[in-house]
Amino acid sequence: MAVTIAAALFGDVAAPALAQSESAPAAPMKSKPKTLADGTVTVKVINWRMADLVELQAAESGSANWKKVLGALKAGQWTTAKVPQGKNCHVDLRGKYADGQSADVSNVDICADKTVNLTN
């Protein structure tokens, strides 16, 4: 079972069948997120919400310097995103959705967790 980040913010509901995004890799993610030389960590993002994700932003925890890490992601699909790891791997996340809703979560350890579940 995948470790999930943002569960407190994005909710905890039973998930519908998942349709893989065309841009997502066919192979499953390894158990540890990959830290890239450019200071980012690759995480899996799953949109379990009924609404499409318009944009996912990340900032080093406590910073107001938001960066777009993912664009549109249809409801029921998944893909990977490169998230800046910051000084200690802790980031704040902000999701914006096609239904006009948004959701924020703070102090997520992207080096320990590897999956972002966006749920209703």
C-alpha cells in the first residue's frame, strides 16, 4: 500500500477505479522517491477527486515562494511530478481544481512519502 501525503488536507475516501494518465510511466514507482541532481524529488500524484486538477503548486515549508509542479490532471488519473525538496524535504502543497475549489497542506516530507493522493 502506498504511503500517502496530504491525506489530512485532501480527505480520506474510498477511491474509484484509477485510469492511468497517458503521460504516466507504465512501471510502478520504487519504494523510495528519487532525489534528482537539480534538488527535486519525483513523487506520484493521483487525482481521486471528482474534479480535474488545474494546477499543483509547492513551496518550501513556511515560504511564500510557490512554484507550479504540475499542470492539469484529469479526475481518476495519475502521473509523476518533480517537487523541489528544499533544505529538509518539507514542503507546502496547494491544489487548484476545475470546480473552483482549492486545497492546501503544510509541512509534507516528500523525501519520506512518495505519493500525493488528491481526494474529495
